[in-house]
Amino acid sequence: MSGVRLLPSASRPAQAWKNGGGVTREVARQDEDAGNILWRVSIAEVREAGPFSHFPGVDRVLAVLEGRLLLDFGGGAAPVLVTPDTAAHPFPGDVPVSGTPDGGPVTDLNLMVRRGAVRGAQHRLPPGMSSLPPNPEATRLLVAAGGVEVTCGDETYTLGRLDALSFDPGMTAPVLVQAASACWLVDIVPLAGAGGL
């Protein structure tokens, strides 16, 4: 179907972190004219504790697909535990934060958006059948933690582990998701007066 693209996990090259604590694989992105990130969706494998990269002017949302991750924002606050069963956690990309795997390696799903230009959110879809409400203003990505079948209009797409399906803005066809395990819906919406995507 026009406006829908399968983004297979096998096509994503791994980018090793400078500190050696993990790797990142980019799922999709769009840049501003100046080459700065407008938005980016990526999947990271976190193997060791360490600080997150600093992204001035960027807001982040982090969900965990596999494992348990402790986010430490310092200042004496208790760490935030993010797991596959918790909501995604939003935070500014320009505040100091470190991540610590709790009990083994972690696979997480990262959304970054340019502050003031776009807003983004991640929503967990439970196993079983889900119907996605239309959001024609949004660029949307569905990211699978396990096997997923997606029916969009007359087309059916089969997703394996960490595969993604991208929906361009303007999509109004009904979307049904049959998931063997939880998956995540990412919505990226331009802010009024900030220009379109």
C-alpha cells in the first residue's frame, strides 16, 4: 500500500558506542535543512552501565523491548526503572542521565525529536488484537518485539522481531495489529507554526 513501508531489522547496520557499552541501529529518521536531527527512531543494545549522549535541543522518549533498565538522573532522585511492561519514559536529551542494565543486557527503543519543531510519543500495544485509531497528521512507526501481523486496508504485512512498519502522514485506512508479544507505536507530529514533516 502506498505510504506504508516495511523496515526490516536485518537491513540496519550496527553503530558501536564510543564507550563500548553497546550498539545502536537506526530504524528511521528525518533531518532538518541544516542537517540536524528533526526526529530519529533507533534501537539500542545496552550491555554495560554508562552515561547517555548529550543532545541539546532534543527531547527523548525511551521504551524497553527486552530486559530492565535503570535511568539515573542524579540530584539525589531515585532511579527510574523501565521494563517491557512499563510506559515509555520521556526526558530532555540535554540533561545528564546514565543507564544501568538490571540483570542482563537491555534492548531499548529510542525516539528523539527536535524541541519546538515536533512532538513524539510511544505507546505500548499489548499482545493480541489491536486497532489503531487514525492519526493523519503523524508519521507513525510500529516496532515489533516479536511476531506481528498488520492489516492495513487490503494489505497484510508480517513483522519479525525488531522489524518496523512505517506509515506516512495522511494515512486514514484502518489498521489492525495481531501481535504475539507486545509492540510499540511511535507517533511523530509537527507542531503548529514549525513547518511540516
